Amino acid sequence: MACGFFRTVPSLFSFLFFLLHLLICPLFVIELLQTEVNYLGQLHHPNLVKLIGFCSDGDNRLLVYEYMPKGSLENHLFRRGPQPLSWAVRLKVAIGAAKGLSFLHDAESQVIYRDVKASNILLDSEFNAKLSDFGLAKAGPTGDKTHVSTQVMGTHGYAAPEYIATGRLSAKADVYSFGVVLLELLSGRRAFDKTKSDAEQNLVDWAKPCLSDKRKLFRFMDSKLEGQYPKKGAHAVATIALQCIGKDAKLRPRMSEVLAALEQLQDVKAAERLAHAEHGKALMIPVTKSPGARQSPSPCVQPQVDRPLPSSRRSPRVR
Ligand SMILES: Nc1ncnc2c1ncn2[C@@H]1O[C@H](COP(=O)(O)OP(=O)(O)OP(=O)(O)O)[C@@H](O)[C@H]1O
Ligand SMILES: [Mg+2]
């Protein structure tokens, strides 16, 4: 039996262990877990979940993570039970996840996370966000290369269109998925929801016409917020999300730029300046607007769906 511990556990009380996988693993799952161990064993950051240790015995794997008492962002946004997240907490979660992604993208050897989604963003007791699930993580391109070519993997509704179409992966695919998470935080709706009508199933398609229009944005916002959010702040986040989900990957902002823009919203003085700035322009990330970021004339309630995506949430390639 091979075992490893990446961190000394300070005391029984400082960590509650979360035992995630004790399985007779099929080969594919073993590979994912191996990738997870490789990355989380080496990467340490306050916004990445801590892998405390692992055991490997034949086909059995046991991975021990720090316990994240508030569970996943998905639970809080979409499940009945927990108190709805306030605007301030949503912003805090977005900033935490953006910090984790910026760290990965700006590391000396870039890491592309490839699985940004609400269920992989875990929350500690103070709603600090940490990225979990590094099974799909991939080393970024090196030298002059702009992308790595790889089998398309990810989750339906979150995966970037150019990556699904070509298998060409760059950090901008994570930026796209992060933009989808921002839309989920704003709207309280899932990235892909089979229970909705065809036109409303894909959140990106449904959201795009609403994001740059303040009145439509109001209808798009999560009703669970009960209107308790700064209008200009919401508009600024919508603007950032729109840039992240732009069709042209090259024109999407870098995660560090997204992070800086979100952090401005938390800064009280900057927020005051924003209150005096017209249309929240102070938070526009200075990149050229992509074609995908153009305002659509169609109303929020009647979105245009260019091409329906495969109906299965978990196809073999894009889960
Ligand atoms: N360290 C942890 N502490 C507390 N809860 C956790 C931890 N890791 C995972 N979970 C919980 O377990 C759930 C399942 O995680 P898991 O990664 O297996 O599936 P998922 O993210 O929902 O879907 P997928 O299989 O597509 O990744 C998470 O959404 C979260 O609620
Ligand atoms: Mg997961």
C-alpha cells in the first residue's frame, strides 16, 4: 500500500477530514485521481482545497481533503435548504475562486483547471472559496504555443465553445467557465438546466441579451436576493461576465484582470467612485469587445439559441 501525506495535520480539531473516494476505481477514475494527487500535492494556495493525504492499494484509492463545512457553491445557489447567499457573499466567493484560478494561470508552469463549475467551488465556514477536483487539470502551453491540444473534457454548459469545437485548450477556456459561474451567481440559475424550455436551457445563450441592458439585467437577477444588491455593482459584474464569455478566446480578459476588476467592487472607496461613474464603466476591463459580447436586441425573456447543445449533461466527452 502506497500512502502519502502532504501536510502535517496540526490537531484533530483544526481539520475535519473529508473522505471522498474509497472506491474500487475503474482505470479512468484512477487516472483522474492520480492527476488530482499530482497537482494538489504540489500546489498550495489559500483558494485551493488542501489535499491532506492519500492511500493507494491496488485499485483502491483513498484521498483525504480538508473539510469544507459549507459544502459547494452549487448547494447554496440551487438547492433548497441553505439560506440564500447575500450579494456580499456572492462577491466574496467570486473573488476567492478568481484568486485560485489566477494563481494557477500565473504559476511558473501554468495550470489550466478545466473544470470550473459551481459544484467544484467549495466553501469554508466563512465562505472563503476554494477550488476542488483537479482530476481534469492540465499543464498549459509552453514557449510560443498558444494552446495545448487535448481530448475535450469538462461539464456541459461551462465548457468554452472553441475548446469543444477544436480540442484546443488555453487558460481562456477557464476564463469562459468562470464567466458562466458569474452568471450563476447573478441569476441563481444553473449553467445548463434540462428542466427549462429549449430556449432557456443554456444559461449563456439566455443571459447574453440581458447582460448589457440594465432593465433586462434586473429581470435576470436571482429573485432570492430580493433586490438586495447594488444595481451598479450587479451591472459591473454582468459586464465582467460578458467579457469572460466572449466568443473570441483571445479577447477574453486574463483571470488576473478579472480578479482585479472584482476586487474593485469590494473596495469601499472604489465602490463610491463607481456610484458616481456612469454605467459602471470604471469596472470595464480594457480589452476590445468580442463579437460575442455585443448587445443583442432580443429581450431577456425571448433569447436566441444559435445551436442547441447535446441534450445529455454527461456525455462521454463533455460531462
Ligand atoms: N473537501 C470537501 N469538504 C466538504 N464537502 C466536499 C468536499 N469535497 C467534496 N465535497 C462535497 O461533495 C460533493 C461531490 O463532489 P464531487 O467532486 O464528487 O462531485 P461534483 O463536483 O458534484 O460533480 P463532479 O463529479 O462532476 O465533479 C461536492 O459538491 C461537495 O458538496
Ligand atoms: Mg467535483
